[in-house]
Amino acid sequence: MTFTLPDLPYAYDALAPHMSKETLEFHHDKHHQAYVTNGNNLLKGTEFEGKSLEEIVKGSFGKNAALFNNAGQHYNHLHFWNWMKPNGGGDKLPGRLAKKIDEDLGGLDKFKADFAAAGAGQFGSGWAWLAVKNGKLEVSKTPNGENPLVHGATPILGVDVWEHSYYIDYRNRRPDYLKAFVDNLVNWDYVDELFGKAV
Ligand code: MN3
């Protein structure tokens, strides 16, 4: 496959004040575009041409670092834009997902705290995740472009903690960005959709 950059699923100013127009312009138009462009160049002539994005991510991990970094980040950002929405967050989750979070993660409040702590605790660039592994939910963090796919899990929510994701709006206050993400930005309907496919 060839990687392509989709439009954002909302206007550039739709997530303000939690994530600004300027952040989304740089993050989507420059950073994500670079992963698409570089990924396509690195894909040419490899065994992964013609494979699906998920196959490329999993197959290149540990084998072709440059391709993996760009393909992984393309996958992560495709979902990241959809993991947010205007007036997101809140405490009203789809029922089956809320029940599973209660069962596996000790409830929504504990999940939010653990997810934010994973993001705050990721040293340097990376992501914090909610993923399904062996039928159970788990919170994790990964460096750089890595994601739960390469660890045998299916990501259903992720937050980008690279500085390009928050530095314009929050400067060095990564924990404030993470709090705004879980409280005001998460698109729980999309998380639930991925959860439904993963279990
Ligand atoms: Mn990013």
C-alpha cells in the first residue's frame, strides 16, 4: 500500500482551547505528512510493498528501523486524530467499555490516572496506550513510534507525548496536556468501536 495523509476529522480550531489550531497545523500538516512521505520512500523496493499498514508495522519492527519508525507513526497518528473530538472526554462511556474498564482496570478514575501517569512517565518521546491483550484491557507506554501492535496487543486508545504534540500549548507541562486529553478530548465512541473489533 501507499501511505496517504487523511484530512483531520474536524476543523483545525475545533479542539481549542485544549489543543490549538497551531498545534494541529504543525502536527498534522508537517509531522504526520513527514511520516507519510518518508514512509513511502522507505517502502519502495522492500518486501513490505503491497502489504497492509498493520502488516508493515508488525513486519518491520526489529528488522527495518527507519521504515518501522515512519510506518508506526503513520498508524499511530491515523488513529490519534480520531481518538480526539470536540467536547470529548467526560464520564459517559459506552456501556460495554465502561464495564470492561471497571473489571480490568479498577474503574474510569483509576484508568484516567494510570493512563496519564504512563504518559507522564514515558522518558522522552513516545505514547501512552490502552490496549486489548488476550481479552483484557491494559495500560502501557512505548518509546518513539512503537505501539502495542508489536507486543501482541491491539491499541484502542493512545496519546502522543512527543513534544510536538503539546509544546506550543502547554510548553513543558506534559501532565496538564494529558489531563486535558483524558478530561476533554477523548472520543470514547471511537475507542468503543476499536474495542468491539478487538474482543
Ligand atoms: Mn505526533
